Amino acid sequence: MCAEVYNDPAELEEIALKKLKEGHLKDGLKLLLRAAKGYEDFGENERAAKLYMNFGKILLKRTGDLNKSRPSLLKSAYLYLDLIDRLISRVEIDQDVLDEYCLNVLEIFLTLNDEKNLQKYGSQFAALYEDLGETFMGAGDLREAIKAYESAFVYFKLLGDERYKKIAEKLVSVYGERAEEKLTKKDYEGAAEAFERVAVYTRYLFGYDSHYMEMMDTAARNFESASKLAYSEGDLSKTTTLLVRAEYAYLLAGNFKRAKLIGVNTARMLNQVIRTFMGEKDFKKASEKLIELSEALIGIGKIEDFVEPYKKALETFSSIKYRARVRIALLKYLAASEKDEYLLDGMDIAEYYLRRNRDYQALELSESLLEKSQKIDRIRKALHGAEGVY
């Protein structure tokens, strides 16, 4: 009853979240809905859209009834569409904000199994991002152009629209330009990342062939060069990060011997780095390195050995991003071993979600891809065991 005296939506939201955390679902949802309506009345549509979306998702999870969740989810979607219209009318567009709005709209229509609106708005967003890419290229802003083109690529690819190939060609060109620019400045890490992206989009044009493998090998060699520079500066933490990236680039390039050599040496170095961070009680960094150790072990085929450091990482500092990263490492290992382009396609989109801070979507997608691979059913069970899911 006392909750009725609160009119400020921020206070209502705080109380609602507390109620939900305490397990008072009915009261918590009622207050969450009131808070959403309050934000909407005050013209705070972004916060209203977020709460309507959360309300619908929680209700769906608890009841399993899509019809009950539909009104609030649709309300959220159309508030986000209004926010998108306002955002793109500005002189300067914040792509990070635009990404959040667009991905939320598509997630809602996907949840509602609304294929018509999913196709409609997905196509609109893809075209919007393609136009943005052209605008940024014309203004000489390569960084923002790349971000826009990558979003356009993902949307076209998810829709099964062949226009993704045209975007892939543009991305090969702009990333190639960036790679050359970074090499001129002896920025080996930047060059490696650019060559890696050139490889990714080259594959969509020519398949898992010599073009792709050559570009990925070039990326690997540049990651190695960057790691040597970091090592010479005494930065072991950065060195190991770069070496793990080199390991996987070599793996995807088909240079398994080099990948294994780097992986074995990196695993040894990581154990040393982990002990240092643990001794300093820097558990966040220690957990990050434990995840890298898991990735390094997966990359050399020590599939069962990665579980122990992975479990320790989650016990030290658990995160959804870590769970997604380990699954993506498994997907890369499987894809490289079998030249499986289906797995690589899904993994590319999962990594896109991670770059856009959509960690849960990355986790869901990578998990669903692993579920389709019967060859690692036993490993998946070990993976879930490390996470406390049986």
C-alpha cells in the first residue's frame, strides 16, 4: 500500500527492482509498469522504452505467455522507433546509441515471432546504416564509416539479403586502407586487427580459401610483431593478449603448427601473469587472464584442460562476456579444424554483438551454435558444469 504514495518514476523503478530482487514478482512488475508509464508521461521515452521492454521480458520468462507480454513489448518497440527517428534527424549521430535502439527493436520483434516487422525494420536499419557509411566515407571519417558498414552488413546477413556482399566489398576496401595506414606508422596491433577484418569479409566474397587464409596469416604475423614490442617494454599482460589473438589468427589461417607453438608458450606465460595478479589481489585482471588461458588451451586442442581455469575465472569475477568468449573460442577451434563456414558465420555475428556490448545476445547465439555441434556434447556438459549449470 505504501508504494502508492510514490509518483516519481525513478523512485518507483528503484522500489520495483528491489521488490523483484526479493522475489515479490507481482508487486515488482506492477511498480515497474507504473514507472514506465511515469517516464513516458514526463517525455523520458528512452527510460520508458527500456522499462516496458524489461517488463515484457520478465513477464514472458515467468509466465511463458507471449500474449500477456505483447502489449508492453510492442509499446517499447514503437518508443524506440520514435527515438530512432529523432536521433537520425540530428546533425551528428551517435552510432552507439543508434545501435542500442535498433538492436532492441529487432530483439523485440524476434521475441514476438513477428517475422513481418523483423524483415521490415531490419531492412530499413540496414539501408540506414549503409547510407550512414557512405556519408561518413564522404566526410573522411573512416572509423565511423566502418562501424556503420559493419552494422549494415550484419543486418543484411541476418535477413538473408544478398546486399551483404556489396557491403563486404566496401569493408574489405576500407579495412585494407586502414591496414596500410597502420603499417606505415608501425602500429602492428592496429594493422593486425585491420588485416583480421579484411580476412573476415574476404571470406564472405570468396569462401574459406587461400585469400582468406593469407589475410588471416598476415594478421597473425602482425599480432606477433606487436607482442614482441609489448614484451620488450615489459608489459607481459598485453603480450599475452596479443599472443592469444595471434594463436587464433594462425589457427584460422590453417597454420596449426605455429598456432600450437604460440599457444603452448602463451599458456606458460599466462600462468606467471595470473600468479602476479593474484598476489596483488587484482582479481578482475586475474580473471581476465584466466579466460585468456582458457582460450589459449582451447586453441591448441587442450579442450578438456580449459575447464579448470575457466571455472576459476568465473569464481573470481563472473561475467556474461566471459561465458560468450569461451564459447566463441570453441567455435573458432571447431571451425578452423573443419573449415566450417556455418560456424564462422554465426561466430562473426556473436563477436559483433560483443563489440556492441550485447553480451547476452552473443552468449545466446554462441550457445545455440554449440548445441548444434554434436561433436563436443561432452565438452559442453563440462562447460556448463564449470558454470554451475547441470
